[in-house]
Amino acid sequence: MRLRSGVFASSCLLVEVLGVALFLRGFFPVPVRSLPRREARGDPPAEPAPPGPGMVSNWTKIPPPLFKKVVVVLIDALRDDFVFGSKGEQFMPYTKQVIEKGTSYSFIAEAKPPTVTMPRIKALMTGSIPGFIDVIVNLNSPALLDDNLIWQAKTAGKRIIFYGDDTWVKLFPKHFVEYDGTTSFFVSDFTEVDDNVTRHLDRVFKREDWDLLILHYLGLDHIGHVTGPNSPLVGAKLREMDNILKKIHISLLSKEEASLPNLLVVCGDHGMSETGSHGGSSAGEVHTPLLFISSAFEKRSDPGYEHFKIAEKSHANWIKLYLEGNNSEILLNLGKKVLKQYLEALKTLSSSLSRQVAQYDMYSMMVGTVIIMEVLLLLFLSIPKALSSRAEFEVPLSLPLFSLLFYLVCLMLCAVHVIVCTSAESLCYFCSMSWFTAVGVMMLISALMCGILSAIAKIFENSRLPVKNPVVSSSGWSEIDVLILAGTVGHVLSLGASSFVEEEHQTWYFLINTLCLVLCQDLCRNNFLLKEYDPQHSTNVKQNFGEASEYKNMDIPAADNSKLGKTISSAEFIRGSDKWISLASPWIILICCRLLRSLNQTGVQWAHRPDFGHWLTSSEHKSELSFLAAVSLLMIFFLVQRRCSLVSKIAMALGLLGVYSYRAAIGNVIFPWQHDSKDISKGITEARFVYVFVLGIVFTGTKDLLKSQVISSDSSVKSTGLWEVYSGLVLLAALLFRPHNLPVLVFCLLIQTMMTKYIWRPLKFDAAQITIMHYWFGQAFFYFQGNSNGIATVDVSAGFVGLESYVEIPAIFFTAFATYAGPVLWAIHLLCYLSSEVSRNSAAVGHGCFCYALMRSLPVAVYIVLVTGLRYHLFIWSVFSPKLLYEGVHVFITATICLFFTAMDHNHSHKVQD
Amino acid sequence: MKEVEIRRLLAANLLCVFAVILTAVVPGFFWEGFTVLGTHLAWLCICSVCVGTVNVILHLVLKPNHSPKRSSFAHKISRFLKCCIYFFMSCIIFHAIIVLYGAPLIGSVTETFLFSVLLSTFTTLQCLCMLGPNTHAWIRVFSKNGATSIWESSLQITTVCSILGAWFGAFPIPLDWDRPWQVWPISCSFGATFGYVAGLIIAPLWLYWNRKQLTYKSR
């Protein structure tokens, strides 16, 4: 089967879209988290439901409980180092062991001052930060009326038992089914207060008629007040507390049934200062331990945690050595070792963290990747043929060997599929597809593989023959070719670094700036040196034309020279004034790019910098914005109208007027005669008015295109038609863009006009080079619009222009078009340009389409491989996956554009054959 | 003959490399707290001045392009003034290009300008020494196969290397490593300097390897 390169490229892209979709489906699996975790996340918001009778909770049903019984042990003045520090190790061995080995989550809680018992209890139960006024009422505490945990628990029907400080009983007078308050007035009492609590425990744990048990131990606080934190009494008290915790924990574990686990919460209401008092905000006072102990928390066997413990131990050794005044080699080496251990531990911790968060459907991802890589390989292998002057090649579909291999590969893939799908424990999208589709995809994969193999075989066959095929030496490469190749490769490689993904706009701006400078150099040489240039260079350029390389090496000056040498001198070729404009044009383009760059700051690192866009959109600069928008619309009209038919011109003018009145209607800009801000509407009428003209212009263009295909052989009709389609899209973009972005559109048109007239035409680049330059500018304009690789910059408001309410399909279409307007407009312009160049190179459109497809598939394929490799990277969700979505959508849009290209190309070739 | 010339070229270039290295080391002895990173602007000034001086002196001593006709004193003065103007213009042009590449227009003007002075020293000053304020000669030298002596080939190589170095030097700026050398314009000026030094070393070696193939047509 013979295929033209345009058709081939578009079909490749379509297959690639399939691959990308499959990959994305595997990368973003629908159930991201397992079920119990989601419940755990859903639980907390249920509790602070408003308590007042007037307010109604929007939670209609009570979420299922996670724990059967909860015991809260509040130890007054429990400082964090009493548990986590050396004292804890010494006096609370059981707790320490539970923290390190058992099933618990431990935190250091920070208490907000005033660190006094009553406000702290309030804070713990309500989740609010206490005020200093609470200190005054610390002793005489009225009942707590705010929403709080105890109240919620009571209304949920939980039975609460409380033993301990009677502040609780005052705060929650009617909440407890059973209580025994202990007054904290006698500070010198160290043992009675706690025994008074503990004596109930044995009895309570034999009963089953409670859900929440709160114990408030006061002894430690009293010891602190009297003797300070370093007294031996503290140790004894801590040991007592440890025994109590052990008792509670064991009895909770023994009561546990299969149904629901129990929870033990250990916390302190505040710490104590070095003198033993509390109330202020010193580190000792505000830091308290917070432990959640339950068998529901799965045993922690994280290697990173273990590493961290080891590193901590060596760190302690290091500090010991350091304090001993040891400055020898040992200290240095130990320090290095500690650093290494810490880094290793951090690495393991971060990777295990991302492993917990991210669950990928690897099988679908692999299938998608395989498809994309095969397509890319196929595109690469067909470069020489596709860019030849005929721009068409044989696609072998029915070789005998082909079929055998094909079936073998198919069979193998099916076997793999069955094995993977039967053994997979997690959800897999590709497995859940119907067999028919899955087999179809597998056949596609094997067909692509056979295609690649046959292409490789053909290349070997060709290379074995001693062909004249002159391998292009690198010396024949012009600067443009080198830059294009280096830029493409460099950009693709840069996608592996998260910073370069975040700041991808910098890469493109840098590349197009360099491109402009190289073009400037080319122009200089073209203008100044043509006469002096010796024609020995242009020997085999003509034969080489259109062969053997993606970047065909038309040595431009040489080609020009060989042509011009016969008849005219360069001075006549480019007339005086034109010559200077031509020389100045790269600089004007550079200045335009610089202005656009400061219009929208984007990216991450420098996004906060002030830019023109923000200045214009601020409300006090409305008149400036109006002026700018009006001038921009006027400029758009002048730049677009020159190649339109009369009807479209009028439609365009009216449409642009409509755009301005739409923006005035929704209050973005003002008319000069209207000073008072009148009521703001949604501008539905104005926007629809513009849509009518957009459709009208596009329709006229399409009609012309059809006419050129069916009846006339006049290529001017076709180019007018294309240009009309293009101008319709420009009008649509003008409507959807925010008003401060209208200059982007103006500069886009301006740069395209200048490039066409003064750079591409005189320098006679070939289709591949032109395509790549268009692609680069398209990418740069994507970012000039203010887009970035983060999801936040997508302008969703574009989806609501002219719509009363959210309608899915138009909204998606408009948003996508507004986001990708830069690349799309440049691509359509490329088509316009190439089809006007058909007289010079009949296969230009096909080459353009092929190069465009290649330029798009290369970064996508590499990026997908990179993302698969980096899937446990720390920034995978914040940086890499948004970019992946952007790339996916871009592939889809490019596939559409390439189909359009192919349609245009098809028309043309049809005509030529006739 | 050619080998002798190449040896002279090598000596001259090594002197320049030596000068660049000295600028990074020597001021530390006189000036407490001088580091290339910390007091980068000062280093930029010192490096530009030193490399410029060394270039001019080398040019006066070696006289690579012995012009046959003797020119009058007034002619020399006008040539010198022209050179100064060209140098200044090249600084301005480099500054403009750097701003077009995205350097801030108003903020950090000093940094940008000193960087452009450094670039001009590495590129334009050499050209001015070698070719004089002669636009045609410049265009000739910087077009393909335009060099007429090993000195001009060396000029081509060092100039291109310096500019390429500065170009590559911009790469690390967007990375979020927060290193002191990522601050504008340090990485670029380092890139330019390394490029220049590399060019100075590469040029004689390249000429030496290709001495058989090289044929310069006389003017």
C-alpha cells in the first residue's frame, strides 16, 4: 500500500493518541486510594457539625465508627521529653517500646499559650485557640457552650465516663454518664489525686457499658509545681503512669474483638518550664506528646524509619565525641557517615511516602508506552522516505514473513495479557477492557512491530547495495540546522528535570531568541556576502535536494548563489529599503518577544514578579486596558484583512467590533463615551454575535476550499480559503482571550507576517525547517499567553463566553482552544504558508505534516518514558503529572491539526494527478 | 614557518589564559574578602581590564597583521578613537541582546552591563586589535572560510567559543538548586570565561592538527 507522508504521519499520530490515552488512564487510576483510608479521611469533617438548633448539618448520615472504645489519658503537665526524651527511656519503658515497635502514631503537639489547664482542655475539645481571657476564668469555669467533641460524642449516643480533674465536670456538667472529679486545689498532694483516678480502672474495664473513657491525671503537675521537672519524684510518677498505660493498653487489647479495634490516646494538656511552672510560652511549656495507640494502625516496618533510627544513634555518638573535644579523623569520618545515613534515610522515607500515595496501573502504562515508542520509531525510520521529494512510500502490509511473525507476536502478547490479568492483585484498566478491544490493541502493537522490523530490514538492504546515496557530512549543515537539532534534543532532555518542566517557557524563549539571532546572521550573509561567495560550494546541493535527512541540507546561500549567479546580482534581488527592513526584522521580532515575555510572568520561580498583565487588569488601569484592547483589535484587523475576500473583511471588522463590545458588556473594558460604570451583564448577545461571524468566516473559507478541490484548479482560491479559516480562528481567539492578552494575538500575526515576507521567502528554507520554526514559535506563544505547566493557569472562563450556563462540549472546546491558541494558530499559519509554497516544492505540505507529527511525538514519547522512570519522584504530582496532561491534550490537538493538513494535502495531490 | 606561527599563537593564548587565572587569584592577596563569587562585579571589572590589557599588549608586541603602509600619527589617533567607539557600541549591543534574552530591563543594570563588557572584551576587543575598525574585514572573517591567517582562525574560534560559553552558561539559571553561582550573571560570565579559555587552548591545537589541510589564500 502506498501512503503519502502526510497520511502516514496523521495515522501515526492517531495511534499515538490511543497510546497516550491508555498511558494516562494507567497513570491516573480512578480509585487513587484504598477504601478504608478514604473513610478515615471522610470522618473528621463529620464531627464539627454545628450544634445550634437553627443550623442543620449537611451530613445526612453518620459515618461508620473506626474504633469501638476510646480511652483518653490526659496527664497534666506531660512535657514532650518525658516521653520521647531520656526520661521517657528511663521511666516509661512500656510506652517507649509501644512508640518504637508497636502500632502507634506519635506526635509532638504544640500548645498555644496560655498554657493553663482549663483553656487547654477547651482547646483540645473544641479545636479552637484559647484567648488570654480564659486564664482569668481558669479557676471558676462555666460550662462550655461551643461546639466540642464531648457534645458531639454525647449527641451521637456515646457513653462517656470521666475520672480526674473536676474542671472537666464544670465544663461539661451533664455530658458524662459517670464521673468522679478530683479537686486540683491541694497542690501538695502527689498521690491521692491519681489514686483517686486509678482506683476506678479495674472496675471500668470489666464493664462494657461505655464508649469513651477520659482520665485526667494531676499528680505530675503537682510535682512539677512543687519540686520542678528534674526532681526524682517526677521519675517515680512517670513510672507509675507507664504502668497505668500498660494496664490500660493490655486490657484494651484483650477486649478487642474481630469487629472494631480500640484506641488509646495519651496526651498532655501543657508542658512545664525548667522551674516546674506553666502558663507561658517557653519551649518546655508548649511542647507536649500526643500518642495514638491502636491495633488499627498497621505495624510500621518502614525501612526509612529504621535507617533514621540508626542515623540518630550514630549522631548521638558523634555529639558525644564532639563534646569530649575530639577533633581527630574519627570525628570527621563519623560526621560524614552520619550525614550519609541521614540522607539515605530521607531518601528511603521520601520514596516510601510517594509509594504509599501513588499507586499506578503499570500494565496499562506499559502498553501505552510500547505503542508510543513504536510509533516514534516508525516515524524515525521513515524520515528519509517521508522527506524525499515524492513524499510517499510503500507500507508493506502483506509480506509472507510478516504474517507469521505477526501471529507469533500476537499470540505472545495474548499470553502475557492472560498471565498479567489473572495474577494482578490491583485494579487494572487494560485488563478490565473487553477482550475484543484488548485483542485489537495487541494486534496493533504487533502490526507496528512488524512494520518497524520490515523498515529496518529495508534500510539494511539499501545500505548493503553500494548506492550513490551520499551521506551528508556534518560540514554541510548550516547553523540553522545545528540549532534546530540541538534545540530539539536539548528541550527533550530538559524535560527530565523538574525545574526545567516548571520553567519550560524559559527554554522556549531562549530557543526562539537564539533562532532569531541565527536568522539575523543568515540574513546578513545573504545580503552582504552573496557577491563575494565562491560558488564551489553548491556542487551537489541540487542533487541532494530532498533526500536522506530530516533536516535537508539546502545550503542556503549556495543554493541562492547558484540560482542568482546566472542572471541577477544580489543588490537587484533585494531592493534597498526592503533589504534594510529584512535585516531589521529579526530584531523587531526579538523586541516583540521581549515585550510579550514581560506581559505574562509564568512558571513557578519568577511567577510572582510584577508584569504588564497584572498592571493592566488592575481596576485603576481600565482606561489603559481599553485603549490597548482597541488598538490591538484594530491591528488584528489590518494584519488579517489583506488576504481575505471582501465579505470576510466586513465580517471580520464587525466581529472584532463585537469582541470589543462583548468585553465592554462584561465590564473588562470601557467605551470612551461611557464613564459611569453601568450594570455588568454576561454579554451573551455580543458573544453570540461574534460567534455568528466566526462561523460565517470559517464557512466561507471551507466553501472556498471545497470549491478549489472540486471545480477549479486555481490555487489562489485555495489559499484564500485557508486564510479565511485562519482568520476565523483568529477572531475566535480574540473573543476568548482575556483583553490584556490581545497584544499576544497582534504580535503573533505581526511576527508571522514579517517572518513570511522578509525571512522565509528570501532565505528559501525548506519545509522541514519552516515547520520546526513554526513549532517552536507556537510553543513559545503557548507560554506568552500566560500558560504554564501547572493546572492553575488554565483560563476556564473562556469556556463560558457566550453561554448561559455550563454546557459541557462547547465549554471544553473553547477552553482547549483558548489554552492552545498559540500552537494552533501557528500550525494553521504553517499550513497557509506551505500551501502557498507548493509551486516551489510540491510535497511541502506532506513534509510539513510529517515534521510536525515528529516534533510532537518525540517529546511526548521521551516524556512518558521519563515520567514512568520518575513515578516515585517527590514532585510527581505537583510538577510532572500536570505537564503530562498538557502533553496528552497537545498530542490530541496535534492529531486533529495533522488530519486537517492531510485533507489539504490530499486535495492538492488529487488535483495534480488529474 | 607555519609551526613557528602556531607556537607563537600558543604562547600568546597561554598568556591570556594565565591572565584570566591570575585575575581570579591575585586580588585575594591585596583585598581582604575578595572571592570570585562574593565580589563578582569586582572580578568582572578586573577580569575585563586585565584580559583587555593583555590582549592589547600582545597585539603591540606580536603584530600579527603587519600592515605594509605606515600611517600618520593623526590616522592612528582616529583609528584608536574609532576602536573605542566600536568597543562601547559592542557593549551596548551585547547589553541589548542580553536584555532581549530576558535579563531585567531596569533592575540589575550594572550586572548586565558589566557582563556585556566582559563579553565584549572576550570578543570585540580581540577583533578590534586584530582587524581594526574595519567592518568589511569583520564580515569577511566571520563568514565561512573567510580567515586568511592562523591568527584570524584563532580569533574565529575564541569568539565563537566565548559566545557559546555564555549561551550555555544560562542553562543552570532556572534550576531550583539555590546555589550562589546561579545568581545572575555569575553562571553566564563563568560560562563565557570558560568558553574563552577553552577557545584559547583549542585554537592552537586545532590549527596544529589541521595544519596540513589549512590553506589560506592571500588577499
